[in-house]
Amino acid sequence: MVVPLIVQEISDGIEAGDKPLINLKGYLLGNPVTDRNLEMNSLIPFSYGMGILSLELFESAKQHCGGDYINVDPSNVQCKKDLEAVTECIEGLESEYILDRKCPRIDEKQKEIISDRRLLRENTSNIIGSPPSDPRLRCRKYDHLLLYYWTNDDRVQTALNVRKGIIHDWIRCNRNLDYLPDVEISTGYHLYLSKKRYRSLIFSGDHDMVVPFMSTQAWIKSLKLLICDEWRPWFVDGQVAGYTRTYSSNMTYATIKGAGHIASVYKPKECLTMLKRWLAYEPL
């Protein structure tokens, strides 16, 4: 959500002659939060497409909720019933990567184990949570806890030349920044930047339930850009690494096959290859 706003601010500064001059060429985003209603409403079709929901439940929810699974009329009993069934099916999954085992989460400062948010219902501000404290769980997010301890080690901060006193407690996803998150939809910023002809690479790990790939494709479609290169697979070492499409105004979209919310965590080689090709102005 934040990146296109910052890029537009830089772009406007360049046009205004602000110093220092930034040689802005473009930007890239992976599984970007862009339109929360669109992303949350994509959970159900995504879950059906992944075989998590039955055809009957998917069709019933779509019919009785009218495609809006967030702003539900309290009197719509059947819609609420369907959403309860949907929640039962998906709440046991790891939302950032549905192929991973489900892990409890821990607040890095309080060290309190907390459960994942109930999808479709709870506040989405803590989408990327913290890892379990018990290494025996062997969860991927345990690495996040190790990172917390590593970055807060005085010796590490000294080696990294971190100035004394500027960081009291490093947190991977700091939700206490001093700004008001008042932008609900950022598609307008993408449209503005596309008209300025900045290059953009938007990519989706296709097993992410936090920002489903279909929601990203939907807001890109809403920009009404011309398609320059039709949907096709892209390859790494002769194997399909995902699918891609290019648009007018220098936008490229790609999926990363088998990746989650932070795609490079799950498919580092494929993501690095994608990045190198894009930076070299080569087709994926």
C-alpha cells in the first residue's frame, strides 16, 4: 500500500526540481496490499480454486452473499451460515502460504503466543505476524524470532554500524509508526505512475491467501491498460516458474509458482532470476 504513494511523491519532487535529484526508473511490488475489500473478497474464490471449499459451498456463498463477504447484512442468515462454514475450512491454514503447517504466532516484545486472525472477520492490520518461540515446532516463522534476537544483539548492531540509541527494539513489522493509515485503495497511484511511463513489476506468490493473486490481477485489469504480451509461462532452468503478462505503460505482472506472501522466501532462485531479467530490460 505504501510504495506507490512514496514513488508518486518522489516523481512529483523530480518534476518540481527538488534536491537531491533521484534517478527514478520504476518500482516493484510483491503480493501488494492494494484494495483490502477486493483482497478479502477474493479469499473465497481463491479458496475454491485451491480445492479448499466445495463447489456447493462456494456457489451458495456467492449466491447468498452477492459476492460481498465483508459487509454482510446481519439479517442475511444464509450468508452468515455459509461464511461460518468457509471460516471452518480455512482457519486451520497458514494464510501467508497455504502449503505450510499452521503455526501459532508470538508478539516479539511481549512473547505471548497468539493465534492467527480468523479470516474474513478480524482486523487485518497484523497480517504478517511473528513466529512461534518453540523451535520444536519447526515452523518457517521461527526464523523471524531468530532474526529478532540477532538484530537486537549489541554486537550485531555494532558490526552493522547502527548508531547508538536510534533503535531501542528492532521489530520485523513495526505497527507503531507515527502515521495514519488512511489510504484504503492505492490503484489510483499505480494509474498515475503508469501514465508517467515508470516501469513496474508486480508479482504474486500464487499460494498466498493474504493477498490472493486474483485480487492483484483484478485491480491491474481495472487500470484498463493495453495488453502487450499475452499470458504465458515463464521459465527457470527449463521449468515453469510462473506465468506473466506485460501491459502498456511499462507494467509487467508475474506469478511465482508455489510461492507464498513473501515470494522470495519460498522461491528465492525464481525470484532472483525474475528480478535480474526485469532489471536488464529482458522479458521474463
